[in-house]
Amino acid sequence: MTSTIPYGTFAVIGGMCVVTAVLRFSGYWLMRRVTLSPRVAGALEALPGSAVASLLLPLMVNEDLSATIAVLITAFLMMILRREMVVLACGICVAAGLRALGL
């Protein structure tokens, strides 16, 4: 059995790619012409951390104990090691190990 994808699907995906590229490049172009105050610069630098927190805190509240322990261990390792990929791999392994143990 072969399935066909309508051409409209490719048009929508292509349109989303174009819109995303235009928004990203126009944002870079606009921000090159704006002088940032120290307060705004500090807020923009803190933004990635707040995005991560907004993703992890609901996970810790809504998921089981293994997710909470894995997030806490990952945060602790990040403070010590400061190597994102290594710490992320450790956090995934901790979560998988705890779930394998039934936590």
C-alpha cells in the first residue's frame, strides 16, 4: 500500500519555513538597530533559563517521583560540571534507571 501526500501539505510546510526564516532574520535585523539598556540586556540573557524552568517545573509537579529526582540530580550536576550535553545524558540515564527500578 502506498500513501500519497497532498501537494497542499508541502505548500503549508514550505510556507511555515518561509515565515519562520523571515521572522528570524527580521528580528536580527531589528535588534542590530536597537540600543539595549542594561536592564533589558539582563532580561534577555536570563530568558533561556526561564524557558527551561517553565518546561521543567510542570514536569516535576505532574510526573512521578523519578522525574523530580532526575531533574534535581541534573540541576545539581549542572552546577558542578557545567557541561550541558554530559549532564543531559546523565539526567536521561537517571530518569530511565529510576523508572526501571519502579519509582
